[in-house]
Amino acid sequence: MEKLGTDIRRLSITIQGAVQGVGFRPFIFRRADSLGLRGWVVNSAQGVMIEAEGDAARLEKFLLSIEKDKPKIAYIQSLEFSYLEPAGYLLFEIRKSDPGGSKTAMILPDIATCPECLSEIFDPQNRRYLYPFTNCTNCGPRFSIIQSLPYDRPGTSMAGFTMCARCQAEYDDPEDRRFHAQPNACPDCGPSLTLWDLDGQGVAHHQEALMRAADAIREGLIVAVKGIGGFHLMADARNEEAVRTLRLRKHREAKPLAMMFPSLAALEETCHVDELEARLLTSPESPIVLLRRLPEDGNSGNRPAASVAPGNPYFGVMLPYSPLHHLLMARLDFPVIATSGNLSEEPICIDETDALVRLKHIADFFLVHNRPIVRHVDDSIACIRMRRQQVFRRARGFAPLPVRIDSSGKCSLAVGAHLKNTIALSVKNNGFVSQHIGDLETLGSFKAFETVINDFERLYDATPDVVACDAHPGYMSTKYAKDTGRLVVPVQHHYAHILSCMAENQIHPPVLGIAWDGTGYGPDGTVWGGEFLKIKNGSFSRLAHWRTFPLPGGDKAVKEPRRSAFGLLYEIFGEELFDLSPLHPLMAFTDAERQSLRVVLKKNINTFRTSSVGRLFDAVASIINIHQNAQFEGQAAMALEFLIEGTTIPDAYPVGIMPHDASTGMPLTVDWEPMIRQIMEEANQQVPLAVISAGFHNSLAEAAVQVARMSGERRVVLSGGCFQNGYLTEQMVKRLSEAGFEVFWHQRIPTNDGGIALGQVVAASLL
């Protein structure tokens, strides 16, 4: 170590970002020590604070190296520094964390097992051989175990486990990979496994528990496995009977089930995996990734059963991301179902006693452990689209990292939408977005929603001035907002969609926002869902929308595409509809039901008008007889998209643009009738359904280009559940780009209602 120069200065640094739980303090310690600097580094409620003394040249070298050489999984949002008079420090040290001040530090998401830890758990000579709770500063649980900021062991669910002498020595050694690794543990001092039967009796412990759980799965049984952020229900994905039993017990009739594969090589025998998809699968986030199936060749004994994802050309797959998963999958060496451990429409189980009650009629065994899970964190879902990552469910690996927003300084809470709910909290210029909560359809899910809100307010020591909510007065989240007694800001659903995408892409008004989804409360009393919004500073105007049509039965239409089609056709033909030759949507009802619907539509009973593109998808699926009823949300639209696979792309069908009425201020109307009439004609001519579906998708994209040209805006923002559709999104981006527009869409924030909370918190910050 070189002798310090005479020009001694003190450098004070404050770093904000994802810098706690990533080995950042050990990194700073080692870097400062190698340069012969003196001072300290400390975790604070705001991030990491550093003071370093030395000569000017070494301090500058130290400062420049922080961003350049920081731990891979760290993210620096801001680094502020200043030079002060020397304080006379004698050495460099990691000081005890400072819990004071406002809490703005970023909590890191749970991180997949790193290669070094993975190597240790499969090394018979290592003391962590086969230990399912191995971790270091580069990997392991974070968000699911933290109870309070700053991130230190006493503030985590590991507080009850006292490190043994060897683990403590690692924790104290600046040269060790586990230097200040807060969840550090080993078989002698850390959490352990137990296998429970249906009565909650321990039938095996430690390694034997894991082996017997694997054997049960191999035998066709269902095992509830307690992981990092909650329980999985696991079963042999190759076993048709086991998969069908799981579906029956969980009341999940047709929705695709996620799978976990033992390795990337095993996965490549079943799915097409390009380099970006492989990178995403093996990333620290390690989400469920939607991958295209390979054609079945009949040679692989590890092919998933037909009922895993019926009628779907994609599988939702992931690789093991925790030591427990790696050990279990190594024992099995075949793909397993790894679906959320919950009942339909309820939050995922995180406590073994609760799981025993709620999952008793689904699982045959419970593989549990004694490390408490502080909060539920589902698996995230993502794909690679147009060479970019797109997240559909944001939870493990991503939440609760924030999005930078322009803030008025107020602390705002956003309570999200009714479906795919998340919440968001603004603290200074950060919009912290929660993990996926789910649909607020049950008491259990609403309790989880309240728990997450309380959790965020406590973690960030926040008392919101404003509560932003959806404008729909009947949503449970809206009612919650009104019951807080705070200032409530209702935010129109589709405006929130566009604001969330703008925030993620860090762009500002003016823009044209295209928000297409299934349902959103419209201030004009109709159900919106096919919107073209001009976004200005702090407001929006409705430039255009798809032509409205009636939905007989209201919410019933969401699960019955035939109702959307019936209403759409009645809008075109009126009473003449009942004199036409048999049509699929009409034939899907009995004579009595048709007559009832006739009265309902004629007298406008329990019927709502909608501009929804989601319902337009349903109507077309019914007209060409793909789906008359849906077993899960979006099933009909997905079936339409999947028809296109391998089709020669046809031209678009015609659509009409009804002009703006200046006298009434009514927006432009995009008329689907010419398109629907041609679709009906081609269906009668038995044109291949794949061609019809592609033409329908292309028509939507071409209509968007026409409206964009009338908008006067150069930048176009896409958001809403319809843009989960890969073909539609790609066509929209392609055609708008070719027409000279700059197009933005979602990547790390869901385009579905999981992104609504971020848009709401942005709207509140604009006040």
C-alpha cells in the first residue's frame, strides 16, 4: 500500500438506488482499502453513505470506480458527492446502519442463485453440499424476507437464526463472498426442510424430506413446495393424469400451467430458445418465460402432457432459481408443473399453516421450511418480443424496483385497478410499484391488497397526502381509496394506462396514446376500451374511439364471446338479425335465450355500450366459431392470435373513420362495420380462418395508422391488455414506424392492468 500524499481531503458520497443487499458495502470497503483510503461506509434509510479520506488522485480514482466496477446486480440511480475538510479517520470501516431520515432506499428483488453458490451445493467437499438455503451477497432472498429498512439481518426474517462461528467468520471477512451477506446460513445454523403429510405431521426432515417430496412427484402425486415468495403446487408435467388431477382440484379448467425444467438443455428439447430468451431464463430475475413449442417428434420421454397448455403454441417455462429448486429438479430430472400455490382467485400461500388449510384438498404432501416469508411474491411472467423483454406479471426479480417519475413532492398512494391489481407509492421522485396482487374478486385477495398497502407505507415510513384510484365507482380499490379519509384523485383507466407507459419510457407530453383493452369506466357512461387519447400536460382528450356496440348482460360478456358477437351483429342489422341465415353466435343460444336477448337489446335492459377492442376480439372469435364461451379471461383473443401461426399475411379489411363533429365536440369514430361484413362474407365462403384472423389483426393496425395521421402527433404510445397479443403489437409497431411515427410500448411494467397503479401515481404527481 502506497503512502498517502500530503493533499488530504474528505470525500462525502450519497448513493441512491438498488444498493442494499447486493454486496455494495463490501465492494466499497475493498475498493477503499485497496487504495489506502480511510473513512466509513454505512447503509441508511436513503441508500448508502460514504466518507473517504485520502489524497485527491486516489479519491478521484475511487469515485470513478464506483459506477464502473459496482456489483453486477446493483443499480445506481443517483450519486451525489462533495469535498469536505478532513476529519482525521484512522482506518476504513463498515459502520452500523443508520435507520434515521426519510426512507427512500431501494429494496432489491429476490435474486436467483448465482453460479458460485450453485457450484457449492453440488460439491460433496463443500460444507454447504445439498443445503437448500445457500446464498451470498450476489444472490438469494431479499424482498421476501425484509421487514424494515435499512437492509440488515435484524430487520429480516433471518433474525431468528444466529450464525455459527464459521458463518460469522465469512460475514466478517472483507475478502469473503459472504462479507455482510445478511441471509448467510449453513446446515449448522440456518433454516431446514420438513415434509408434512395432510395432517401437518412431519414425516421426513432435511435432505430426506426433499428426496421423499421428489419421489412423491415422480409417483404422480401433487406436492405443495414452500419456496422464496410463497408456495408452488408441483406435479409431473409429463403425467397426463397428474396434470388433470391438479386442474380438477385447483378448479383451473383450461388456463395454461407454468412449468419448471431441470436445465436449459432439457428445456431446449421441448421449446425453441434463442439467445435473448436464454439470457432472460438464466438472468437474476429468472421469470417464467413464454416460449414457442417445438414440433413433437415422438422421441422425447420428457414431453409435457397435452393438458398443460391445451391449444396453445407456447409454454410458460422457468428454470430453477433457488437452491431448493435446483436440488429438487436435479433429483427429478424432468419437467414439473410449478403453478402458484393458491385457490382460484386467491393470493399465493406464504405460511405453511395457512397452506395446510387452504391447499389441503389440492396437495398430497407439503415440503416446508422454517424461514418465514414476510410477503407473498409470485413468479414474474415475461417474453422476448421484437428483440426486447416484455413483462406481463411483475413480481419476483422485478418488484419493488421503482420507476423514476416527475413528482410535485407529495407522497401519493395509487391503489390500482380491479383485475391484475398492483399498488404504487411515490416517495420523492420514485414510483415504487408493488408485486402482483391479483384480481380483487375475493375477501382473501382484498385482504392481501390491504396488507401490501400497509407494508409499503411501513417500509418507506410514508403517509400519503393523496390516494389515486380508478374512476370506476364500483371497484373495491376505489371504495378503499374513498374510505381512507385522504384526498382522493380518480384517474380514468385508459389515461392511467398511457401514463404508465410514458413513465416507463421516460417521455413527456404531447403524445398520442392508444389504449386498447377489455373494460374501462368511461366518463360518458359507456364502457371504454378502444381509445385514442391526446395526452397533454396534466390532462387528456379523447381524439377517437372504436364505434360502440351493445353488450347484453354486461359483465357476462367477458366470459361469453357469443354475447359480444350478438350485440355487435344487432348493432349492424337490428331486428333483421333474427331473419338472417343461421349465424354461429345466434346458434350458440337456445331459442328461448335468443328471444330473451332480443328483448334485452330492444329495450336496453342490463345492456351497456362499449368501444372495447377486447370485446371486438371476442365478437370476431364467436362469428367465425372459434370460441362461444371462454374458460378464462382472454381465451378467445388468444385463440384468434394463435390461428395466424405460419399464415401468409393478407391485406387489411376496410374500416371507416367517421369525422369529428365540431358542433358537439364528439371525437372521431373508427367504424368496424365494413370489416365485420367482409369477415362474415369470407367465413361463409370458407376462407381459411387463419387468413381471416390475420386480416382482422392487420385491420386494427391500419386503423391505428389512419388515426395517428389525423392526430398531429409524432410520438405514439401503446398500452392496455390487448397489447399482450404479440402479433397485434408487432404489426402496430411496424406499420406506425413505417408511417414515420416514433412508437413506445411496455417492457418492464405490464401493459395489462398490472401497470395501472404506476399511471395513477404519475397522474397524482402532476397535481
